[in-house]
Amino acid sequence: MSFTFASWNVNSIRQREKHVLDWLDRVKPDLLCLQELKCETHLFPASFAEAGYHPVVVGQKGYNGVAMLARTPVEVVHERLPGFANEAARYVEVRMASMTIGNLYLPNGNSGGTEGFATKLDFFAALAERAQTLRDEEADFLFTGDFNVCPTDEDFAPGALSPGDALLRPESRAGWHRLLWLGLTDALRALKPSGRHYTFFDYQNAAFQRNAGLRIDHALLSPKLAERLVLVTPDRDERAKDQPSDHIPLIVALA
DNA sequence: ATGCCTAGAAAGTCTAGA
């Protein structure tokens, strides 16, 4: 059974409500995973449910916040990442269409000094543990969201990041690679093994116009789901619109 | 020169994003 999902860091759901509604109407995914809601759960816009989507919202005041918008009712499994001792609203996991789907907003790691970076690595470690558990349960599962890591040097435009940035530090990349070693497939690179396929463009210095982007929004698929992979598209059209998020949707289709 | 955007919290101008 075919299944289309997307990940989109919207940088405030209230600022982007109309963008998301229009996008849902255009793409009609089975599931949209949102990050950086920047709003409390009870302030999440009602318009998505009115448009026929089942919302699962894990919000908080100010920063962070994740949500799922599903075309069918879902079972909520977790509203925090097991093993990640931090109250920030950065993970939500559901069961739908015979899959377990984790939607994550991984800490950036550039703020908060040594402790801030350690929190990022802690999230990666807990995510690997979660992957191991799901693998042991023989679940078909995927993780998608804003991983805040450029897996290789091909995943950021020259000059877009300074050398010591948390998005490309070896420890961050090791966290990413540990997930791959657990048998997960990087959906975009499975279908587009090389080339620039960015998902983020800074608001400053006309980064989008210069294609000075980063590939930091990802989808990781467990083996049987990877066999069903037919399409991965970073939706650049969204970044050209008025008042866009700095991230674009990453669309993935399974056969 | 982490700064030339953007958003949120909050009422100044920070912090965080990445």
C-alpha cells in the first residue's frame, strides 16, 4: 500500500499556517511531520483538523514543538524520546499504516556551550537506543525530522558553515552514522547518491538565491521500508514563496 | 564578522536558530 509522508520544520506553525494548509491541499500526503511549532499545544491552529487531518501535537511555550498531521487516525506511542532526559518538546512517535514513525527535532548544539552540544549527542544516543529497540521488536519503522546534522561535506554549501559548527562536527556525524550502522537507510541518498539536495537556506545573505543551503532534514527507513522507497523530493518551491520557513518540506513516497 | 534575517517573549533587546 503506497504511503507518502513529509518532514517540515516550519519555524512557527502560527506564522506558517496558511503555507501548510496550501501545501497539504497541493501534495495531499498521508502524513506530515512538523517541527519548530513555537507554540503551546492548546494554541495549535484548529484549521488542520478542519481540513481533515488528525493532529498529534507536542508543543511548549517558546521554542521547539513537534506535531503530526495524519490522514487517518493514529495511535500515539511516545510524546518524548525514551531515554532522553530533557523536557523539551522534540519527539513524537505514532503507529499508522503498520509502521512506527518517529518525528524528531534534534538539538542544534551550537548554543549552550559544552552542555548544549552534549545534549545534542545525548539525543542521538537515545535515538539509536530507540532504533535498536524497534529493530528487536521487528517493527517496520522510520525516523524523520530536523536532525541538525550534515552527514557529509557534500551536504552543505561551501562557506555556509564555519569549520567547528555543531552541524558537521565529527561527534554529530558519528551519531548519524550509528543510526545507519543499525541498518537504517538515508532515503534521499538512496535515490540521489550525489549532488546538492539542500533542505535549509538561511534567511540572511540571500542564501536561497545563491543555493547556499544545508541538508539537515532527513528520513531514515528500516530495511523493509527502504525496499518500498520510490521518491524523495526536497520541495524547493516552498522556499520561493512569501514569508517562508527557512526549511523546506522533504517529501518521501513508499510504494 | 556568529554578523548583515526571523520569531518569541516581553516590553529592553535579548536568545535561539543553523
